[in-house]
Amino acid sequence: MDEAKRKAFFHRISHVLGRSEIPNYVAPYAYQKGPQGKMYADMTQEQIIDMFKVECEKVGTKYIVTDEASLAGTILNEIQERGGGKVIYPCTEEVEQYGLKDAFATVGEDVAHFVQWDPAKGRQANIDEAKVAEIGITFPILGIAETATVIQPSMQESGRSIGLLPLTHIAVLRTDSIVPRMTQSMALLADAYRENPADFPSNVVHISGPSNTADIELVRVVGVHGPINVTFILVE
Amino acid sequence: MAILYDQRPFKTRVKESLADDFKVKAIQTAQDVFYAKRKALVDQVPEWEEFREEAAEIRDHVLKNLDYYLNQFAENAEKAGAHVHFATDAKEANEYVMEVVRAKNAKMVVKGKTMVSEEISLNEALMNNGVEVNETDLAEFILQTADWNPPSHIVVPALHFERNRIRQVFHDKLGYNGTEDPEEMTRFVRKRIRDRFLRADIGFTGCNFAVAETGTITIVSNEGNGRMSSSMPKTMICLMGMERLVPDFAALDVMMEMLVRSSVGAKISNYYSMITGPAKPGECDGPEELHIIIVDNGRSNILGGEFESMLRCIRCGACMNICPVYRHITGHAYGSIYPGPMGAVLTPLLVGYEKAGDLPYASTLCGECWEHCPVKIPLHELLLKHRVNIADKAHLRPAAEEAIFKTVATVFGNSFLFDYGTKLGAIGMKLMSKNGVMADWTKLLPVVGGWTKAKDMGTLKLKKFRDVYAEYEAKKRK
């Protein structure tokens, strides 16, 4: 039944396009009119990182520059700055790599209480932790300079909820992963898909600042359904 | 809400809208704000015209090969684990939804913004089956709370509500006791809807662009409700118009460049989600089941015809942010969920001239909509095409029109009658005039009043150019 419906649906489209069936091949669109490939082509990585910072300032997104060695301290400072409380963080390799667990262990319960995302505990337990957390920490894979955007994939080790449910989202981004435009980030995502479609993340979200709205008399209000505060920590 | 939510005559809707000072002012402010913000950004992109060319070409390329790309999309979405359904019309789309609702025994759902759900009257279908519906876009939540008040703009649908009216509605319906401060009211809504997001059985979303190569659907949002609807409920249903496709990820770059700048005058939306299949095994949030319902609902009648370029539309609202007619009559005068120039073209295509034949006349044909359209839809030409089509169909014309045009043809075709007629007209207008313009009382007259109500109308002169020219020629001969 469903198959017959689908056939009829496609037949109607093919018919108005003047053919009897779906073509086997269509020459890919060539992208020759648009300037996107040429834009920012001469910029050095340093200039690209600067553009990211300038755009952050323009739209009012907080960013902090640090290096690998000081990262754990920078994160702890920012947690205090944002008022501490319950903090949820993923179980990705960055946590080990930057020695975050040891650093978190030095913090008193009165300042912050750390919970790690744990796939072994299942869906409800993880969401229940994230929904009462004040702060969520994630490690985006890419940054876009033109719009001060970070790109966050979902995975077993790092759920969608971490950067979505808490009041504050701290995103830790390596500066060498910042590209000028969505042109480059989309090309990288396309490469990843082509290499192994089955491994492509089920959810990839571009985040460009805190959740906001202008639905009431066009007055800008920050913090609707997503985080109210966002901090990007840039690791050099 | 159906495509046409107000069946009263066009003129009645216009009159009512014009009388609502707050609404008209709100729309004008929105136009001015969006215009200025968009212009500031577009001025920074010297290559804007090249982007427009490319965006239009991508859309045309997809439309010309829609069967191919739609099939590719469906195959890849299914490979990623999504269930893909095809719905010919609103009835079929709602049937698919209800199948999922029954299978999941769903009692409560959350909805991100989806125009297709309005097209197919999804809310009514759900509520008739006892399902609690929660709109989660702040503006749509306001409209829902105000007894499903209709939208006045495609991007900011509750513009016609003053903050004190919103406070009153929240107070009366939800027991809100706070102030009319937008931030305080927004926090109230956040708390209320957060609970629904976490408990909902199904999350509904629309789809801004679907990617054929990967089977990905993408959602643009600022508030985060698109992210929530696609992350928290165990079952997700995405409703998409069948033309909403792009070939690959590279096209998303161009489309996002155009969409957000054209829509609200920002470089990018706060959130842009790319969803490829349901959550993978071992993931602890996200939808365990993803259903994508691809809706035709009249689109295949547009494809391949003289209005095909309308299917390029990416629903940015740039045309209504610039339209001088929309500026005065506002979204509600169109009576359609698709207002403004794009709505005046699209609505008659979806519901027919009999029901929406007045809309193509809600335009000065100035062409600003086309110049601001990021995918170069010649909206003013399409509006004119509609008018030509309507004029060709005798039963759609007012009864008196034929008689009037026959008379005009006779008079204009005969120099004696033309001369005599215009002289007579000039005398008549002089009698009805005051200080050289048509007198106030003529506003009450049928036909003539249509002109004199809105502007000062000068009178025809008794001595015409032809008379002056004849005198000049006669003098020269002497």
C-alpha cells in the first residue's frame, strides 16, 4: 500500500517534469556563480581567529582565550564566574586529554558539583541530571569565524542535553579548528559523511550565542528555551 | 489553521486591518527594523548578486530534477534509520501523523515552527483525537493561548499583540501574575514549556532545507525550540514540503547566507540543527524514532508550469518586509497563513482563484519584492500572470466589468464619442469638485468613491490638450 502510494507520488512529479520515470543520474550542481569559495581565501589562521573574536564581540558572546596547560583552570574560573552549582560534562576523550577530572576533584561541593554524562546509565538518568544542571560543558568540533559559531555533534559520549538544558553553556573550542565560513565547515562535514555515512552524527548543531527571541514587540529577550548564558573558551 | 483562515471578503478584511492602528504601526516598525538590519548586512556583501544567482540556480536545479533528488533524499534518510512517508494532500499527511500517534499512544505533543502543519490543519486533527498540542515558538504560543489567534507575519507571527494584551491573555488563561515586561513573560513561558518538552510523547518540527545526498533535515531557530523538539521527545515527526530540498551540504552554505540575512537581517540564526536519522544506539537523548512526512498538497500542480519559480521560495519573508501594500493592510488582510507578495502568489495556487482570486490584486506591481527576494522569484510578474489568468476566466470577473469595457471600447474607438464623452466628463467632474479636487461627498459615491476616498483627485479640464494643439496648428498656418 505504502509502496504503491510512493510510486504514484513520484510518478506525478516525473510526469509534470516530462518523463516517465526517475532518472538514474543527474549531473551534480557545479557551484560556479557564487563567490563563497573565493571569500577570505587570503587570510592566515591568525586573522581567521581574530575574525571569530571580533564577531563574538559584535553579537555579545563571551569568549576567553587560553592554552592547553591552563584550560582546566580557565574552566574552573568560568564556572565560578557563572555562579557554580551543578555542572554536567561529557565522557569524551578531551576530558582525559586536558586532565579535567583531576581539576574538578579539587573543587569543593559548596562551589560546584560535577556530574559526568554516562551512557551506561541510560536515557532517563542522563536527561534527569542535565535538566537540573546549572552549567553544561561541551567540546565542539569546528568553529566558524564569520558568524562566531561553534559546531557541536551529538554522540554517545556527549548528548544533546548537555549544551541545551542547563542555564549556562561553556563550549571549549580549539582555535585551529576555526574556519572562515560555513563554506569550509560544510565541506568538512561532507567529507566526513562521504568517508563513512553510517558514522555521521545523528545531530549536528550550529550554536551562535545564547537562545533569544524578539517575538514580543520586537524587543530582544535572551534565554527562551535554550541556555541563557554562553561562553566560548578558545584553546590555542 | 487551514491555508485560508479567514473566508470573509477581501475588502472586509482590509477595512478591518486598516482600522487597527496598533497592528498597522507594529507591522510598519517591523518592516523598518528588518529593512535597516538587512540592508546593513547586505551592503557588507559586495557579492550579494552572485549569491542570489547561485541560490536561484540551486533551487531551479533541484526543481528540474525533483523526482531524482527526492528519491535520493528518501533513500539516504531511510539508510540513516528514518521512516519516510509521502502524503499527496493534507488528509493523507494527517493520517500518517495519527498512525504514529496511535502506535505511540501519544497524549501530549510539542511543536516547533512548521508552516506545513498549518497548511494541513494538523493542530485541529490532533486535538480532535484528544491529543494535547503545545506550540513552542514564543509567538505561536501567544497565538495559541489567545484561542488560536491567526498569525500576522510569517517570521514574527504575533506582532499584532501589544505587550499588555499578552499579559492579559497569560493572566486570564494561564494564571500569570507578573508584569508586562517581555523578559519576565518570556521566562514564564520558558518554565511552562520546558516541562512540556521533557514530558512530550512526540516532537514536531518543520524543515528549512533537506539534503538529498545525506538524508539530512535541517532546522533554523533562535529560541531553541527546534533543538528541543528534535532532542527531547522519544519520537520526532518532521513535516516538509516536497520542494524543500538541496543537493548537498555545499548548498546549505549558500542557502543560510541568503535565508537569515533576508529574513531578520542577521548573519546567522542562534541555532542551526542538521538531523540525520534518529539517535544512534547508545545515545541517551534525541529521538529514538524519526518520521519524515513529505507533503505535496498542490505543489506538483505548480511544478513544470508557468508558476514553477514560486517553488524556489525559502520562506524568508523578505518580500513582506518590503511590500508597500502589506505595510498598510498587514498580514491579516490576506486571510492566508502565507501573506505578503509570496502569499498572494502562492495562496491562489494552493487553494484556487475562486477562493483567493482577490490576493493577486493586493500589489502595486512595483517589483521591490522581486529585488529583495534572495532566490530571485519574479513575484510581480507572477502576480500579473495571475491577473491575466483571472481576466481570461469569465466567471471570475465581476458582472458589470464586461459591460463597462465594451462601452469603453466603443467610446475610445470613435473620435466623436471620445471627444464628446471626455467633455461631458469634465463638466460632470467640475460640478462634483471643490477647489480643483473632487469634493468630499463624492467619497460616498459608488465606483468614484473608490478613488476619492484614498487621495485627492484632480478634475478633467474643459479645454483639453487636443484643443490647445489644434489652436496652435491653426495659428501656425496663418
